[in-house]
Amino acid sequence: MILRQPRALRLIAAALVAVLALSGCSSVKNLFGGRNKDKTGEPAKLVDITPTVGVKQLWTAKIGKGEKYLGIGQHPVIADGKVFAAAVDGGVTALDLASGQALWHYDSKARLSGGPGAGDGLVVVGGLKGEVIALDAGDGHEKWTAKVGNEVIAAPAIADGLVFVHSNDGRVTAFDAANGERRWFYSADMPALTVRGTGDLTLGPGILFVPGDNGTLTALSASDGSERWSVAVAEPDGRSELERMADVDGAAVLDGTVLFATSFKNHTVAIDGPRGQVLWDSEHGGVRGLGLSNSAVVITDKDGNVVGLDKNTGGSLWKQSGLLNRNVSAPTVQGDYAVVGDYEGVVHWLRLNDGAFAARSKVGAAVTGKPVEANGTVVVQSVDGKLTAFALQQ
């Protein structure tokens, strides 16, 4: 866990980033107090498994130097049979999903912090200094640039002639997709202390769903940014700012008219999208998003437990605790399996029916961003700027 704090504390936070990224949510006492006999916060050791499904590595590609210890959870996006990925130092690369062959590369002078967003013939990415860069999805040439007031970690969303950018100050800015002119903006209240990260935006018909660091999910009109409704995924209660953290740092997933969203404060909810009414609320929550199958919602909690919830009721189906304190990524779903990465660069496949380990593969450096899936292929981005694609073998 990496925290985002007011300016006066950022230098201290920066010193913690590298250690926290590799060790999970260790206590400050454990970081600075020397040897600690309490081993409850140590990463779980992986137990040997007998694979029950075959996993084939399709290809690997290097796209840049990667995010290293920034803790921003970079991940690619897949659209129209192509993989678009950004590196902090290395620009944006488009690759063929099936073969991994590079199709084009954009060399950016800006340090790119967000995963790309893709749609309507554009690929849009954000930077550590608030840069917004729109590229032609066909050949990667730069179409326009813009600027927002804070770093952009979330992937931009693109629809209906607009580009939507969610920056780390809680603001959503809409730009004209053709020329980059600003059309509207929306500002959300920010708590004093938050988890490092900003949730990706989710698009619905004429609606933009915005996850908030204050524990809310807000529906905005895509055309003008007016608020339709705002629902608490988790209430930011507690005596201290640390206890009150309730960030929704992963994109909500829209399935038909139902939204599924999860919070750092151990809550996952299903929401009726048109009305903003909570359908169920589970006391299991994740930091950076969730995976969704036909029957289950899968989350990774802040301790590294991977939990399966009933999609219709929110009831607990299973919990896999074999990855405790391994800084586990948010899950994605590939066939009948949930897929997560960890701090050692190990990718794990868990059975959706019971959470048991089904397969495992090593990709190199840590995986902090959510794996992405399309057409049966999962693509994982590690913090050293490497992409790896996998398919299941039945």
C-alpha cells in the first residue's frame, strides 16, 4: 500500500515508496525500528501446487523502463485486436494481440504515469506532470496535447466525441476528442489521506461513472458533467485519517445495468446504474478493482486475500489466503479462472468455483497493475516495462 498525502508529507512518502511497493502494507515500526519478531506482516511463501490447467506464454515484449517503485499500477488496454501500453520512460507502444509484434511506437518526452485509454480511433495517455497526449490509434502520430492540474494515473476514457481524464486531485476533465479543447470539468472532495492511485473511469450510455477517494461512486452526464447521483461504496469512518481511508481506486465494472465497485475499506457493492440504488453490500473489499464472471465477483483485499463473491447476492463463496502480504494485484477473469500478479512477478490462476490455485507462471519483476483480458488472452504488465501474454490450454 502506498499513501498519497498533502504536500508537506510527500517527501517522507517518497522515501517509503520503494519499500512499501515490495513489502506490502508493512507497519512503520517494522520499516524503521530494525528487527521485528512479529512475522505476521511477512509475505506468504508460495506452496508448491499441482497445476490443473495448462497456461501457455504466447509472447513477451519490452516497452520501456517501467514504473519501478512509483506504485501507480500501470496496465495496458486492449482494443480492436491491439494492445496499447505506456511506460513511464519509454512512450506508448501498440502491439498485435495475437503475436506481440510491435505495430508502432510513440516516443514521449513526458513521463507517462497512466495506462492508455483507447476508443474512437484514439489512444490517450496521461503524465506525471498532468500532461494529456492523444495519439492516432492507427499509426501512433500525435493528434493533440493538453494539460490538467495534477498527475494522471487513471486511464482516460473516450466516447461520444469526448476524452475524459481523471486526475489525482479528484477532478474529471472532458476534452474535445478532435482538437483537445476543454469542454467541462467536475471536482470531487478529497480526503486528507488517500491510497496512492486514482480509479479508471467507466463508461455507460451517456453516463460516466467516477470512483472517488472519498469512498463514493458518482454518475456524471457525459455531455456536460452534471451529477446524476453519488453513492457511498464505503463510509470513511474512524478516529484517524488512516482509519478513514475508503478509496475506490479501481474502475467499476458495468454488467448490463448493474455496476460493481469495490473499496479499500473492505466493501464491495452492486449498484443499479440508472437509479444509483445499492442492490447488495459485502464486507469484503479491494484496492484496485475487481474481476467479474457470469456468476462471481472477485476482489483482492489489502492483505492479499483473494475473495470470490456471489454476483447476485454478494455472499462469500471462497477466500484464498495463500498470497497474504504479497502485494497482490486486482484480479481479472480468464475463462473459469481469476488471474492476479504479485510482488515477485508471479502470475497466479485461481479456480472460480473454489479459489484453489490452478496454475502459476513467473514474468520477472513485480506486477502491480490489473491484468487485462480479451479474446481469451491475458496480458500482464510488470514494473520493469515488460508485457507478457498468456492463453489457457484446455
